[in-house]
Amino acid sequence: MKTKSSIAIIALLFTIGAIYTGCKKSDKNEDKDTTVVRDNSAAENAFAGVFKSIGEFSDSTSQLRAGSCATFSISPAILDTTTWPKTLTINFGTSNCLCADGNYRRGIITATFTGKYRNAGTVITIGLNNYYHNNNLVQVGTHTITNNGINGNGNLSYSINVQNASVTTSNGIIKWNSTRTREWIAGESTNLNPWDDVYSITGSANGTGVHGNTFNVIINSPLIVALNCKWIESGSLTLTPANLAPRIVDFGNGTCDDQATVTINGTVYDVTM
């Protein structure tokens, strides 16, 4: 026969067990998923890569800047300085080529210019034909780059609008839209050397991740992108998935690597992009 004290002990053990089980359940449901951060990063890098390619070839007057990865052509001929628009075609071929920035590309990028790349008011309209960035198929509805001229910092800046884009990965399809400003903060004066070019990026984006979850993005501190680096080197953004807490993504202090941190509800996670 159980005594009153033994019954009390058993009741206490059940209570402790219930509390412990409740805590474990809460841990399981903890908001810590960073998948959508990687999804946005894949889109960020893919379209940064398109801009890098345009910047690499658009000022070129010879094959010197083409490197080993792509061939390019300009029509009407670049020596005809009075006929616009002109179309730049960059062909990376049908098999992966490792480009100087560390990214693999294949397929074709076309860019139609209303004027020279460095001239204020020039609008560049981008087209993609079977174009892959690191084995991800990149497609776009509309993609325009507008030269805003010299800004208050004395640098050229460009407005970039990407709408109805998609990046098809091995995990699924990412849908992406963005409105950005790119400020040319280094390398603008060295026409024949694109690899010292560095851009500062501000603006916003939105999209849908591979699992169908929507998200919005606001850049908090400018994202720094160099033509000779595969990754975003520094800067931070806030990414907010639907029905979840904001994710604050920090790309570091300027090192060219694939590491970032993601802060969710005050907890910091290390992430490989």
C-alpha cells in the first residue's frame, strides 16, 4: 500500500517529467532555420555575377579583357561611336568555365546599351539565354541597369531593377525581385583592369525560397562586392520570412570567404553560404 509521502513523490516526478517534456518540445520548435538565408544568398550572388560580367566586358575595346572563360561581341561594332543602341553578347560556352572571380558560368548574357557604360542616363537591358551560375539556372523577366551619373561621394552609381527572376538549384526554385543602387567605390579609373573594381550595394529585395516560404530583404549596411571575389565581402541585411522572426545576416569585415553569421531572436548562428 502506497503511503501519502510516496504518492506525493510520484506526483512530483510526473510534474517534473511534464515540465522537461514541455521544454524539449519547445526546443524542437525553436525558430532557427536559415534555409531562406541561403536561398536569398544564391540569388544575390547570381545577379551580382551578371553585373560583374557586364562590368568586365562593357568597357573593353579588345580581347584582352575577355580572359579564357568567354568570348564577346559588340554590335554595331564598338569603333562605330555614333550608332546606339549597341548589344554586347558574352558567351561562356555550353560547359562550365571557372571564371576569374571563382564562379563557374556557362550560357549567354546579352546586354543592350542605349549609350556608353560610363555615361549618365545610359540604360542597359539584360537578357539571359540558358545561363548558369555555379550550376544554377538563372532566368529573369526584366533586368535593367541605369547609370545615375556621379553621386555626392564623387562616384558613379547605377540603379538595378530585377523583376520576376528565378534561380533553379538542386534543392528547388528560388523566385526573386530586387531594387538596388550600386556605387562604384574602387577601380573606376583603371579602365583596362576590371579586377580591382569594387561596388557598394544598397536597397531591398523580396522572393520565395525553395520550400515556398516568402521573404523580404532590407540592406542595413552596404554589401561590398569586388569583381575578384566570389562572395559578398562585408555588409549586413535583415531578411524577414513570412510568419517568422527577422534574420539579421552579417557578411563579415571584408574577408573574401563564404562565411556569414545569422542572428535570430538574439541567438547567433554561423552559416556557410
